[in-house]
Amino acid sequence: MQADRGCNTVGPPSGQSLALPAGGVFTGEIAENRAFTTLSYNGDLTTDWTDGRNHPENWTGPSTGEGCLVNNPDGFGGPLHTQNETRATGTALAISYNSNLANVNMENLVVISVAPNTPWKRLVNYPIPADLPPCAPGQCYCAWLWVPDGCGEPNMYMQNFRCHVTGSTSVRRLGVAQPPVYCASNPSACVKGPKQMIAWHQRTGNNVVTPGDVTPPYNSKMGFFPGAQNDVFEPRVGCFVDSDSPRVLPHQINTISGGLTREKCIAACKTAGYFYAGVEYSTECFCGNSQPASGLLVADGQCDMPCAGDGGQTCGAGWRIEVYGTGNYPPSSYTPAVPPPAPTTSTWLYVCQGVQWGGKCENVRVRHAEKCVSLVGTDFYKKVRSAGPDTGRCVLFK
């Protein structure tokens, strides 16, 4: 949190909080300047791109290093230190369940969502894990994270927000975040479970090591899934009240031999493909894919019966089931954001994309025809409208 410069003592403005929908998708805007987002000028300067311009879909720079910032086919540099979409290393969201910024650290700031091949366009989707526990407005801190690859100086970006979680009744807890490991050539070495943000080229120290000058990305090369990071929770969910109908976990396993232990039940449920395992009444093992209702949660001390196969463990109690995650997770997926249709304020077919002064076309990025007229007048609008790509590059679109 850049504590060496005092940033950890200055939080966001009071009352402002970013809403993350549990099990839903948070769509954010990435831009070189706030002017090119819907937060400024009523969105009049926005396009699909981060620099407020319009570019071909195959926009790319032919070289790496500083050249990728200026050598694109249309004469404009790469957006946000990104040579092309394939080279975009991914961006991420992380959350800490701390209301005091001074208490946020690498171990409790957990990466919860990754958007692959970003930053590239302005709108970006971040799927949020469905089991993310509730957090009241302003009671959590989130961070947007990015490490650019081979386009400009080696650096990393981090932007902090006060945030909260909506639509959740989950009782799961985030685990302690571990440093990610570069594992591109050895997937078995990837860190499983909750992971820290990437700290790289930092004066106060790094938490990752990569071979040579390789940039550590937010993607599978560092063990991150595309989309929601569903493996960020502690294994133990809690102790719950069970009943004969409906069961907290509906599928019973009756094939465990040698006396029940937590490990045997979890392994059996994991092998069967379930997300959750539960031990009850010393000898019973149940499996399921739905997290128990938060209203059934009771104190851990009510699950106090010794396991039949290990007297040093507890395995629930009478009508009390002790629930654990199996290590299986809902499949992670990612769908890029789709820009909404351009707004229409009249029946005019054309809108103004360029204004010409002294033979030079200047891009003013205005979507509404009336706005164009207010800027350059009706007579000039006709001239711009009649211009084409070969007469000033003032391109108009429907």
C-alpha cells in the first residue's frame, strides 16, 4: 500500500465503496485518463479503447520495448504499455477483509479474480467467487493489480479501493495468501489455494522470482485461473445443524473402512467429484455441492464427538455436521466485457469523429451529432461529413 510514502494512512473518500456481487461479475473501466471513462463528460469521450480513440481490432505494435508505444499501424502508441492483446499479461482484483488500511498486508490481501489478456479495451469483466463472504459497505479494501510485459519500463501497478460484497450469505473464510510461483514449464509447481498479489521490482522487496527478465503475469504461468479464483477459502467451513430432511449435504458415503476420519471423508467426496464433505455422529460421511445455509451455523464446540477412526479428531455430533471443502471447485471461466450500443439522441445517421483545422484532422471523439454541431457548427459539420479517409482522414460512422 506504498506505506513508505504514507499512502497507507490516507484512505478513499468517506462513503465511497466498490460493490462486488458474489457469484456475479464486476465490470470495470480501464483508461489512460479518467476523461475517457463514463466518470467524466457524461461518457462523451469514451470509445471501446483505453485511450478514447477508435482502432482496428488487429491493432498491434511491431516491436517490443519503447517502440511498442508508438509503432502501431494507425500511428498511435499501444494502450497502457500493452503491445497487443496477446501480450497483455492480465489484470486482477484482490480483497482484504479489513476496514483499517493500516492492517492490510500481503497475507490478507487475496487475489479473487483475474481478467486474462488485459488491459486492452476499456471495459473489463471480473467474475467474483460465489462463496465470497459478505462484507458491509466500506468494511473491506480491494486492489486492482497489473504488471505490464515488455512495453516500457519494468514496473507494476496497484490501485486501492474501499469495497464491499453484495448478495452473499456465505460463511466461508479466506485462507492466508501465499506468494505465487512462476510455473510456466512445470504446472505441478503452481501454488494452489489463496495467492498474494505480485510484488516485483519493488525497493522494499519482491515476493516472486522469475527466470531471467521474464515478467510475472496474472495468468496460468503464475498459477492464476482466468475468472473467479474459487480456491481462496479455508478448508473448514464450520459446524452446522443437520436434519433428516433435508440433509445439509445430501449424499452419504457408506464405503469408508477402518473407522471414519475427516481426511477419509474429504478424500471420498473429492474422488466422487463433490465440492463439500461433512462428518457427523462420529461415523457418518456426507457429500454435496452446495454450501450449507448460514442460518444453520452453530458454535464449533457443538461438533464435539471423536471420530471413530481417530479419537484426536472431532467428527460432528448428533444432528451436527462438520463441513469441509474438498479441494474441488466450480469450474472457472471468463467472458470478456461487451460494450453497450452507442447511445442515440436523434434520428441523425452520422456522428462526428473528427474535426479539421488547417487541413489537419483532430479527433474529438463525440458520439452525438448535436454535440458535434455545438462544437463546430452546421456548416463545418457538412464539410466533415463529406470528407473521407483520403481527404483528411475524418472518418464518420453510423
